[in-house]
Amino acid sequence: MAYLEKCYIKKLRLRIMKGLVFVTLLLLVSACVKEKKAITQTEKVWNLDIENADTLLRHYIDSITFLPLEDKADAMLYGVDKFVVRNGLFYLADFRAGKIVAYDAKGHLKFVLASRGGGPKEYLEIKSFAVDSSFIYVVDNYRHKVLVYNGKNGQYERTLNLPFVAWDMEILPDGNFIFAYIPYKDGTPNIKQDKYKIFITDKELNVLNKLFEYKEGQFDFIGRPCYFTSSEQGVVFTSASSDNLYLFAGKDSVRQIEVKFRKGIPEQQRQNLELIDENGYNYWANTPIWYKDYIIFMVSYDGFLFDYVYNTENGQLSKNDSVNAYKGLLTPVGTDGKHLFSYLNDYLTYQELIEHGFTRADKEAEQHLEHEGALLVVYTWH
């Protein structure tokens, strides 16, 4: 197993398992909307031979720099569950801590959204969030609300009623909202809703479309903090129930890409995590980031999690070197279209990476990390 993955595998496994949330049943009824058929084009097939990926990932990377994030007590995060770059700001969310922290391009703290509570301007949880050019939208499944805050300063704006339970939320290129609900074993939504995995709404949360119907007894064998990533191409969606990747361009437009892992999960075993791990089957461990002509993702291989890069132009599949951490790719949290970003808040991990050839930060960034600060690791590609 590559050294870079060893440093993060335990932490990432815990983050993925946090997606397995089971909730209690309440009696509230969602709005009824007739399903619309999206324009689905299975236009490509990606063959991912994980076992035979080359170790030349570092050849894609031009430079690595480090951005210290201003350290204040109320901005401390356990980890980053979702990362958004918009409005000239970095938005980092820690769902367990119930906060979203916003930094400018120089790493200066702009504001902290930490409004957990029972008041009219507060949320009981952050299950997900999304950001457009004006606002931050926070999903609170406990209260069946989406709370809207100013995207520039975090001030409360208004509250919308959410007519279904959702694990993730994102903004579509056409300005509408997309939500994901993924069924888990023995889990039941705490609100009555139609059995679809995708809901698309307008900005008032009126349902415009529903996709990917599921039946009673169908569930994903593992969860994750996020089911969407946003890119210049659109909104990417994957889940453990299928190897296919979906790219949403609008409420009625979806591109489907068929993905074939060499050691994919047999359909009759797809709901059995124990057998999947025992047999070392490949599956998406996170939703891929679509960055330029590359897909960056984490996949299970022989029971462990590894990062890979797939070149969509030539079909080349690459991973980190198994020994040398020189220009190694730490699991990315997001992109702004020009760079990839990873989050690093562990000085001991950093020291071990340096010992194995990883790029060294400047003295200021090293001291910041040593004193329990956090860094964004900024990757620029050729």
C-alpha cells in the first residue's frame, strides 16, 4: 500500500462511514410531483483497471504550494467534509462540529457560520451545504429546513421548508438545486417521501424532477459525506449502488458514463459489505472530482482505499508511487477549476511525508502546522 494512503486511510474510512446515518420516523408528507424523464446519454465507457494503474501520477503535477489558514478558536475543524470555492472564498464545512468556515484567497478568516441551536435562525445539524453567487444553503434534516445565509458574511437571510430528507445538495449550472437521498440498510427517512435518489428543485424548493427510483429493500452498502462534486462540466454524482458516473448539466439533462472496474462488484453481492471487503472488489469510495481532462477519485482495492487519476483523453490510469512521496497527491477536497486543493492539519503526518520525499512547505507554513494550524495544499498541474 502506498505510503500516502497509509497516512490517511483510517481517517478517510471513518469519514466515509459517517454517511451511514439512521433516523427516526416522523409523520410529515412531501409534495407529490410527477417524475420527468431526463435526457440520459450513455456516451462513454471508462475501463478502470485498478490493479495495473501506473505510478506516474506525479508527472501531472507542476507545483505544490501551501496556504496557511488563519487560526482562531472558533474556526477549528476536526476535518473537512465538504469544500467549495466560490465568490473568491474557500468554504470548509465540518459536519460533526456543525460549522462552515470561510477564508479568502490569502487564507485570512472571513467568517465562521456556527449557528447550531433551536432558534429561528439556527440549525440542529449541517447535513450538507451549497453556495451560489449570493448565498449559503444549509440542509437541516432534523427540522426539514434549508437555512439561507449571506455568502459574503454568513448572516442569516431566511428559511425554506425542505419536503424530503437529503444527504447532499448542490447548485446546478442552470441555477436549480439538486439533492441526493441514498437509502441505507435498516434506515428509513424521517419524513414520508417518494422513493427516488435524486430530487431537483427550483430555488423555492418546489420539486421539478425526480430521478433514479429505488424499491423497498434496495440500499447502498456504505455511505459517504458527499454524493456530489461540482466542476466546470457540471455536477458529478455517484453512489455505491452503481459504478456508473452521472454528470448533471440542468434539471432535464444528464450525461451517463458507464464505468467498468476490472474487479467490480457482482450485482448479487453489491449490498454485502463484508463479502465486498473479503473479495477486494473495487468501488467508488468518494464522488470523483472532475478537474480539466482528469477524474480524481478514491477507490477500494483489496480492502484498502487509494487515490487515482484517470485521463479522459487517453485512458491512462495513474496513482501515487508506492515508496516515494515526491509530488504525491494527498486526497483532494475540491477544485476551483485551476487548482486542486487538499487539507492538511496533522504535523506528524506532514513530517512522515517529508521523510519520504514530499514537497516541503516554507518555514512559516511549517510552524503554523506544528502549532496545530491547518494548511491548504495547492496543486497546480501541467
